[in-house]
Amino acid sequence: MAVKKVILLVIDGMDAVNFTMSDTPVMSGIHGRTAVGVAHTEIIGAGAALTPIAHAMMGTGSPDVVAARPGLENTGKCYNYFGEVVETVGDVARTAGLATAAVGKNEAAVVLGGTERLAFCRLEKEGINASDDALLVQEILKILGAMEEGILVATYGGVDLAGHRKAVSDLIRAVEKADQMVGVILKEIDLSETMLIIAADHGTNPITGRHNTSPTPLCLISGEICGRVNLGVVHNLEIAATITGALGLRPPVRAVGRDLGNLAQKVACGETIEQDYQSELNRQLADFYRRQPRRHELVPGPRRSQ
Ligand SMILES: [Zn+2]
């Protein structure tokens, strides 16, 4: 599968429960070009740093990343635990001469290695209201019209915002608005040259008003997919390899997991390979953690004389 453009639409806070409370015909695949999975996000704890880290995982395909939300003082680069910059899908794309674009919440740029080298940047820090679905669609379509080849990451904030406010009906409406956004985008793009990936960084529970670690939906929409393919349990780490696989690029150096577009095609062809893929992901993750250096030994300081 080789397409010219990949759109990654991150619906901040849309966990599997928020998704199923709402009416989402487009993301659920009424058009017959969808592969859906339930994604594991592997994020422990919930706090201010969670959303940028979740976006970094999507862009690097690596579980040991940290990132700060881009703003006045940060560009949103992804680092490993030792402070080394980690390659993202954005870096891979730019090296191959493709453009990168970020729209909506500032953390969208984290997926692409930060704001420094983006060809198009329409984020909150440029004055964009990331909860305004109509505005986001307008910005996304404008960029797609100007971008020949590349990756566009957009993060919509409406669902997360309603969740934090404990506004259940607003949250349901925001998920439905996200679905309508996807519908408008689909009408404007040619699925033979553009793949659309819809994912979420984490769930936001509208009863507690807090982030959670519930599974999140992951949808791939592509001209190569026929019908509605069930991907089963997937991982948000696999988004990196899926984006680069769709564009015919190599995955980021530290990426683990599977190319889900490739998996969708195999499942659609009736191949019973799910078990192999699942064990391959588990093998890669176990290998990754085994290779991680142990925590630095603490060097004892001079003893205080008594
Ligand atoms: Zn939030």
C-alpha cells in the first residue's frame, strides 16, 4: 500500500466508552473502507504530561519517550529517558522530502518531532481554537490542498474538554462532531492516494472529569480496505509503523509493532495471521524492554562529618 498523504486525526479523550455512547456512523465504517481496532495506550497515570507523551508514542512508535507540549518555551521534540532526541515519523518523512503539517491542539506537532521543521503549522499557539470542529476541518482541507505528499496530524480537543467539565451530553455531541469532521474530510479526499487514521491519546471520563487508561478506538480508512475489517487488539505504538508503511517509507529507528494497513489487507484476504502478529508485537516489546539500560547507579555524595 503506497499513498501520497496520511492524515492522523487524534480525538483527544475519546476512549472506547465515549466512542460507543455516541452515534458515529463514519468512524464505524458505514462507507465500507474501514479497519477498526481497540487500542492499548500503555500509559500509566494521568497528569499534565500524559497527552504529549501519548502523542510522542504515536510518532516514534517507542514506549520510552517523553515530550513537552509545544508552546512559548518548548518545540515539542521527543526524547528518550536519557535525554537523546528520538526519531519520529515526521523526521523520516522530511528526510524523504515529504512535508509535515500540524493542526489543532499544540501536541499534534509532537507526533512529527516538534514545531521546528513543519511546512504547515495551525495550532493553538497560532490562535486556533482546537475545539472548533468546523475550523479544524477548514484548516485541514486548506493544507491538504497545498500539500502534495506528506503527513498531516490534527488533534481535536472538544471531547477532552467536555470530559473535564463533566458534561456528559456535551461529550457525546463532541464525539459526534468528530465523526462529522471525518465525514467532511472523506468527501474531499481521494482514498486511493490518502489514508486517514483516527486515534485517541487516552480516554477522559465525564463522570470523574479525569483522564483514564481505558482502551481507545483506532480506525484506518483507506481505498485499499474493502468492507469493515476487524483488527482486534492493537497498540497506539503501531501508528508510527502504519504511517510510514502507508507512505512507503522505513519506520522510525526505535519503532516497534506492526504496519496495521498491511495487517488490514491480510485480514481482509482471510489470512489467519492475527496470532502471529500479536506474538510478534509481544516479542518486540519484550525485546525492547530487555535492551533498556538499567537505572543509573546513584553515586554517593561525601559523608557529612559529625
Ligand atoms: Zn485532557
